[in-house]
Amino acid sequence: MINYRTLCLVIGINFSAFFAQSQNATFEVTLGGFDAEAEAAFNYATDQWSQYLISDVPIKVHANLVTLLPGQLGITFPNGEKNFVGAPFNDTWYASCLANAITGTELNPGYADMDIFINSTANWYFGTDGNTPAGQYDFVSTVMHEICHGLGFLSLSNKDVTTGSFGLIYATDFFPLVTSFPWPELDTLPSAMDHYLSNGSGTMLLTFENPSDALGDEFTSNNIFCISEKVLNAHGGEAGRIYAPSTFTLGSSMSHWNEGSYPVGNENEFMTPNAASGHSSQVPGPMTLALLEEIGWEIDYTIDINTTIQPDESPIIFPNPANENAVISNLPVNASWDVVSLDGRNVASGANNVIDCKDWARGIYIVRFISDRGAEIKSSKLVLN
Ligand SMILES: [Zn+2]
């Protein structure tokens, strides 16, 4: 009888292991220079992220309150992994916590997944309620934003005078800040996010010679977009606009949504480069979550119905703006489309998934999607430049 019971117990354990579900991520936090109030706010921020992220491997965060340059709130260095088993793209840098989540194993034992430096001299509001008083900066919002970079929301672009590059960033670029983990030799390789960046003509930035002056021109063109399909779905079919101002700032340019396109109060303001005082932004927003999902994170969308992305099965055009071709995804079976100029001329029609627009005048067009019964399903703006 005893043996039988033992057998049942063993079977029970195996069954529960077999059916184990991936869980919301946990954080292991090591803090330097924090008082109790700052620590509580930091832990609140990691708790928020836990609710969005699925991972069986704890995310190891080192954070230090230090003096940064005036006007800087925080800076984050993700640890990186490449060419691990199951990596979505080869020869591409993934934040180590994302690589760990994808593989389900600890690839960087003993080393942090990200180092976060927060400016100790900023006028912080450490409350967690988001009611940030005028003149103060919301600590929780800033920590959540910085963690997002550590999750892989960043480009490995750099610009040296006129030459733009991917994967040519060195530890010395951030002196006197020093990471707790060995700085990887980036080897001119891009980040996962870099795979989704295009210029205004729909040319992917990773197709440019690296390094090159042409790439450098793009990084400061103020005309860079993220054309990940998940981001398009989360943004009404439009590409996400990337912050690419005429002066390149390492770590700011190319690694945020465009400030002007997603200003204070916009649902996608969370990952713009500048934080407003007297204001909080503690919800990642649809585009940011979609990009994290696109680069490999499993996202738990159940936390907050306001940020739930309904799967959009209606037709979507990308890239948009387009240059030579625009691709239609989610075109229903037997549906067709026609394209009309703003002055009402019919420019093209078809039923395939590619709109050849290279010979058209540059400008704005309306694409109408028609069901097999002749009813209009949706009309979308298509920009050519
Ligand atoms: Zn940032």
C-alpha cells in the first residue's frame, strides 16, 4: 500500500510538471544608493512589468542612484545574448532577459540582465499613485521606461560625425558609468528591434552598408519608422514613428518613439525620449507592448483592458509610407482593392497582396478594400514618398 501511494505521488508530480504553465516574470533586484522610499517605488515598477511579461527565468536588475548629467533622468544598459538556440534572428543581439525567456534557461548566470542608472539629483516624486506634483518627475514612470530598454527596446545604432553604424558601441562611450557585467563585443551586429526599422521610403535600415555615411544620413533624417506587423496592428495600420532628430544622441536617437508624434497624453508616450514633469506614464501602451512581442517577448495582455490589443484582422498596408511597393496583409479571401487619388481618379485596382506604386506621383492615396460581395470593408490612407 505504501508503495502504491508513493507511486501516485510521483505520477502527480510528473503530471503537474508536464502541465506547468509559463508564468509571469519575476525580478531579482540589486539596488545601490536607494533609501526605503525609492526602493518601494522601484519594486512597484518591477511589479507592474511582472504583470505584462511571461518568463520562467527571473529578470536580474542592478540599479544605482548616481549623479548623471543635468536633464538626464536615467540610462540603462541591457546585457546581451546572440545566436542562442531558438533565437528568432541569427547574428542579432537580444536583451539577455529576453534570450532567457525564449530559451527558458539562464544564459548569463551570475550576471545582471540590465544595469539601470537613475539620476539622484533629479526632483523625484516617489509616490506610486501617478499623481505627480508639478515640478517633480515620476520615479515609477522613469524606472518602468528604463526597464523597457533593458527588455530590448533599443537600437544599437551609433553615429560618428557622418558615419552611421549598427553594433559599434563601446563601454568607453559611457564613461564614467561602468556596467556590472562584461561589455560584449557588439561586432557590428544589430539589435532585434533594428530588424524592424525602415526609412521613409520603406527601405529597411539593415539593408544599408554598415557602417556608412548613407546610414548616418538616415539616423538623423527625422524620417524613420518601425514597420513591425504587430506594431502596425497596434497602431491602426500605421507604422510607428521612431525618434530620429537631426542631431544624433547615442542612446536617445533611434531607441524611442518620436516625441512629437506621441506627445504627453498620447497612449504611446511611454517610450518617447523626454519625460514631462508633473506627469506620470506608467502604462507601456499598445505600440510598445506590440514591439516587445514582435522581438520575442510573450506578453500577458490580461492585466489592463485599456491596453488590450484586439487582434485586427482587417487589411493592413505596409510599409506606409511606401516607395516602390506596398504589401497588404490580412486581405480577406476573394477580396479586392482599388486605389483612388485625392482628386478622385482611380489609379489602380487588384486582388493580390502587393500594390506596385513605383511609377505613381508621390503623395497621398486612398486604398479601398472591397469584399467579394462588393461591400467596402475598409479604406486606408497610403502615403508615397
Ligand atoms: Zn529612454
